[in-house]
Amino acid sequence: MPSYIATRLLSLIPIFLGVSLLVFAMQALVPGDIVDIMMGVDQAFGDKQAEARLRQQLHLDRSVPERYLLWLGAALRGDLGASFVSGKPIVAEILRRLPVNLELAALAIAFALVIGIPVGTLSAVWRDTWADAGIRFGSVLGYSVPNFWVATLTVLLGSLYLPSMPILQYVPFSEDPVRNLTLVVIPSFVLSLTVLPLVVRMTRASVLENLRLDYVRTARAKGLAERRVVFRHVLVNSLIAVLNVTGVQIGILIGGLVLTEEIFILPGVGRFLLESIQKRDFPAIAGTTLFLATAFVTVNLVVDVLHGFLDPRVRR
């Protein structure tokens, strides 16, 4: 197991380098002069000293490879620069907003697993029935409908028909845990719809595959109850595939956080990224994008390690 973890960690090095190159290129290849965009064309022409200071601060007086190495070195030290809008360190801004993202993602994954695994299992047990057809249709529909559309519709219908619905507000968990959960549960459930349909479909497919294997026939031949065969043996072996799918979907979940936070007006990292884009705060855009990409890669590493721990065949 240690050698497997070490191999997975080493494989992340080229991935991180590739991600950092893409993020830096996104910032370096912006059309036009970044300094003129950030300062305004008139101001840039009117204050040459301020323009020179800004170019030096952004290392624009150096070559592109030097700028990349300086930026990457600072990022590896945990320094993503400072926001040109607020003047605060970008890492501090991210850490201040990160609890919102962690809470939303954790609740969304919990909703997806708690609802998706039982529903997918029942769909497999009731295969080729009207209930199975309804569950499959609902999962396809849920996977096809964009998450931001569901979020927008939830806010619109809540505003029109349920004015008392706890949305468009946020209270930190440390101040009022009960109020915080009340306000976050609806955005979390809406966000979980990004992952829930696929969890249902993967659970159903995995359970159906395991139901055809020899060990299930043996368990039934021993006289075990069907409920025990399904939930004690088949479901346990089916969860490995569900774990893999859930881990991959967490990356999509991170992308869904950006729009969900904006629609429900939640002060998370995703909304900070959108605000930085609107204000053309390029250091904040690059730093936040690198952070989200790193989070995605790290989550997939954790999922791979868990998969290797649960299934020895992966380690071999």
C-alpha cells in the first residue's frame, strides 16, 4: 500500500505542472495589455510611474518563462499574491470563504449518497418494473437538466410562492449552527442533483452486475434471506464502483459550486472567483483557479487511495 500511495503522489507532479501552466497561460494570454485593463486606459496613459510600478509588481518587465517560474515558486510557498481590489492576500480571502464550500460540498455528497444508493439498489431489485422505469427516467432527466437552471427555478418559485423559504441568506455555522443548516440545506440539495442521478444509475448497474455472480447464487443456495443477500453482500461489493463515480463527480461538483453560490448569494470561493472576473482582478482569478484545480486533483488522489485500500486488485 505505501508503494501504491507513493506512485500516485509522484504521478501528481506532472498534473500539477500542467494545471499551473494552463492557469498561468490563461492569465498571460489575455488579449490586450493587462496593466491598461486593470488601471483603465486613460489612467494608464496619465500616470506612467504607477503603470511602471504595477508592471514591476506583476513581473511584466521580465520574460514569460521567468514570470511563470516566479509565480509558481510563490504558489508552492503558499503565496498566491494579493488582490488588486481589496489589497488582501488571496490565500486569506480563500481560507475565509472556504468553510462555505466545504459545508455545501459535504452536504451535497451526503444527500447524493443517502438518497442515491438506496434508490439505485431498489431500482436494481425491482428491475424491469414500472418503479424501475420511473427511477431510470428520473435519473436521466436529473442528469440532463442543468444545475444552474434548477437553482434559478428554486429561487424564483421560492420568491413567488414561498416567501418564507430560507434562501438568499447566510449565517456562519459558528454563530448559529441551527440557522446555518436551515439556510444551507436547500442550496446543498440543489447542488447534490449534479451527482445524485449518476449515483443512482451506477448503483443500479453495479448491483445488477453483482446479482449475476456466483457468490450470490451460493448465498441463496445456503438459504439466506433475499434482503440479507442484497444489502449485506451485493451492496457492499457494489459500493466500490459508486465510490469511484462519486470521486470523479466531486470535480463537477466544484464547478457547480461557482454558479450555486452566485445564485443563492453564498459567500464562498466560487462567488469570490466570479466577483474577481467581473472586477478584472487577474491575480485573484489565477490564484483562485489554481486553488480549485488543486482541490479537484487532491480529491481524486484521495479517491484513488481509498479505492486501492478497498480493492487489492487496484494496488496490483
